[in-house]
Amino acid sequence: MGADIVDEKGNTVQPGEVGELLSRAVVDGLGVPYRPKKILFVSDLPKTRNMKIMRRVVRAAYLDESPGDLSSLSNPEAVKELAEIAKANLG
């Protein structure tokens, strides 16, 4: 399965290329120790109704753990997508 990402100007970019650019940006800004091991592309992150990213839910999805109470999420479908992509790419 592959994915194409279209930037604002309409140029098609492969996720690998974007991932490399993001990785380089992190290294340039924070240094080599902060280089991400893996970059995953998802359509949305789990957010509250106030649009705050629920980091505990993201962490649980990556670790294949129970995310706990999701009643405050405005987009609970993002958890399932995140868990599926994490499982497919991380192990």
C-alpha cells in the first residue's frame, strides 16, 4: 500500500521524501539525538473538543494498549486509524 501527499501548490510528494525532510528539520533544529526513528502519516490525531491532542491516547495506540476513557474525544475514529498504522509499521 502506498500513499501520495499533495502539498498546497499541488505537487505530489512521496511519504518517504517528506519523512526525510521532516527528519532533517528535526536534526537541524534540535540535533542528532532527537532524530525520529520512524515517521508515520495519519489523516488526524485524537483531539478533545477544544482541539488539544490527547497524547496519552496516541501513546496507547502506539504501544497497543487500552486508550482508556475516550468520551472527551471529538474524533474517536482517529484512534482506530492511528492504532492500525502503528501496528502495521512498528511491529
